[in-house]
Amino acid sequence: MNTTPKVLLVDDEEQVLKANRQWLELSGFSVICCNTAKAAINELQQGFIGIVISDVKMPGMDGFALLEQAKTINADLPIILITGHGDVSMAVEALHKGAYDFIEKPFDPDRLKERIQRAQEQLQLKIKNQQLRQQLAEQSGISAKLIGESKAIQQVHDEILALANLDTPVLIYGETGCGKELVAQCLHEYSQRANKPFVALNCGAIPEALFESELFGHEAGAFSGAQKLRKGKLEHADGGVVFLDEIESMPLHLQVKLLRALQSGEIERLGSNRLINLDIRVISATKINLKDAGDFRQDLYYRLNVSEIFLPPLRERTVDISLLFTYFAQLAAEQYQQPVRVLAPSDADVLTHYAWPGNIRELKNVATRFILTKEKAVVDLIHSPSEKELVTEPERVSTGLLSLSLQLNQYERQLIHNALIQHKGNISQVMIELDLPRRTLNQKMQKYGLNRLDYLNK
């Protein structure tokens, strides 16, 4: 991605156009000049990608008409309007029509530079988001199911494809929320048993009193409340795959019975003496080291661990985070019929630096809340699900598992946010309260995605 900002500068005054072009080029921008809005439209139609800066008052087509037509050509291009003091109310209205920002005359060149840089960051994020969506759309096979481009997840892809048709028991290791069941489903889908049942059983979610019945089934009258025959999970999976998640939670006395069933290929329902032959593949998953677990039978461990797959935690595959976040955000937008939001630069930084203790499950939840909340930044969404309100006092900022630098950034952002609310977007008053020079405050607001226009009517 080209990091040199491209600027389309539109102004009918030749001297102003020339002066602004010289200053912007000295500041490191690539500049295209147009002295009419019509000429600017022609540049946009030829595929210009960058920042559009236009004067409002021009003969013929003015800046507002340019804004309207530009948005029909490329709705993602940031458009900054330059306006006289008396046109501020109109410029604010233009923001509601899609303008990125406006600057009042006369303006500080450094201020314009900061606005361009911030707009460029937003544009690059939009382009990256489009590329990620395109990348997702082009994926097929196992890459479309187990998403990721990191070496770690590519190795998992290779292991799944290598083990799928071996029909051996597989033990999947991974932290909570890593997607162990998805790996098991892929092993099933790419195997010769793909057209047979895939039956999942979470061993940690079944009361011990019901476990044996869930696993092996029961005859009518086998115990109080057993009014009719019921097939167990193992029998229901005959010909296919049974997935035993959180296998470490299986009661010890049932581990013996499961081992016997796997060794013999036969089970008995509760209340029956009839042996039932089974043809199943067992895939298990655990978040602990079963070999060293004192309450897990070693003979069962070796029976289940003929082949193994280690699923890496999200913090070890940070290159995949943006792709996964885009995928889950897109799913949430489609499910809840909401527009897809664009991440602020500070949001993208938080995503890659957060530890993600809940792994992919937590990332999916944050992506969904990001779509539904519409205004909150990612840093404000990375909290426990019960923490539903935006933090409004700095002392209440949650540390979670954020690094020290991100905790400080969150605290600083909240201070500036609070000051902007208190002074209704009055930058001069915010500068006084926080004892910050204008340039520093602008840089920090840009960093944290804070726009004073959002606070004018609060």
C-alpha cells in the first residue's frame, strides 16, 4: 500500500492553488491541482485514490456539488472542504452528507497537514478492509473454514489434510476459544466419513449423573424417568465421528467404560445386556496436558492420542487478527443488517497488541459489539461481557490484559474524551484544562480517533 498521501487540490484561485500546492509538496504530499470542480470530477473518474481538498465557493459547480458527485464515484474518498467563517453552518451540514472534515479560512498549514494525515490513515484502513473482504471472498476449501494466513494456522491446515483420511483417533490441544471444534469438523469434512454423522459432546457441560446415559444411551425403564429407549452419542455417531470436547472433564469411572468401548468397538445401553457394534472415529479436545493430569487414565490417553494437533492461541498468530476481525464484523453486519464500520488507527493497534485470553471466541464477540455499538472504539469494548456501559471516569478504566502502553493510551484517551464532553468540543477550553499545546492535542485526538465535531451538541 502506498504510504505517500495523494492529494487532489481544487480551487478556482490560481495563486491560492499554486501556494497550497508548493507547501503540500514540501510537506511530502503528492499533489494534483484542478481549478474547477468539473476537472476534479474527471480525475476521480480516472481512478484517483487519495484525499480531496476543495474550496466551497467556486463558479459553476461549487464544493458541495463536487462532494455530491464525488461520493457517487467513490464513497470512500475523504473530502475536506475549505470554507469561510460565514459558511461554517453549511460545512457542518456537508459533514452529514459525507464530507470528511472542513477547515475554516484562514487556516494554519500545519492543521491542514494533520487533517490530511488523519484522513489518509482512515483511507488506508478502508482500503485494507476492502482487501481483507476480497481476500475472504476468494478463499476456498479449508482456508475458507479455518481462516488465517499465519504460518501457525497454515501448519494446522496441513495437519488436518494429512490426518483426515487416516481414520485414527486425534487429540486436539488448544486454549479455550481457539476453535477446537472447528478443527474437528474439518477433520470430518475432509475424511471418507464426511457423509456420516458428526456428533459433538461437551464433557464439561454434562452433569455426572447423566453422563453415562448421554454417552451410551439407555433402554426404556433403565432408571427412574427413562420412559423410552434412547440412543447415546456414540451409537448416534455410528459410521461417522464423535467429538469429545473438554475430555479432561470426563468422570474417572466412565473413562474405564469408554476405553473398553473403544478397544472392543462395542457398547451396551444402560439397562441392556445386548452388545451393539460400532464403527466410529473419536476426535477429542483438551485445554490441558492430559499426560500429566493425575485424574485422567493414562491408558485412555494413549488410546485417544494416536495423532495430535496443537491449535495455537490467537496471541501467537497476530497476523491473522485483522482478517478474522473483518470476517466476524462482516458476519455481524449481515446478521443484524448494520453497516460495516471502519476501524480507527488506534483500534487497529489495540487489536494486534491485546492478549486475547478468550482467543477467537472473544475476538468474535468484540467484532459483533463493534458493529452493534456504532460509536465505541475497540479499546472500550475489550471488557467482560457484563461491562455494558462506556467507561466515563478515568479511575474506572479496566486494565484487563492490556499491555502497560495500551492501558496508558486508554487512560489518556478517556481524559481527552471527558474534557471534550465537558467543554462541548471547545478546543481552547480543553487545551487549558489539560495543559496541552494545540498541536499536541490535535495529534492525540488524531491518534485516538476523537473528532471535536462529535462533541459540539453534547
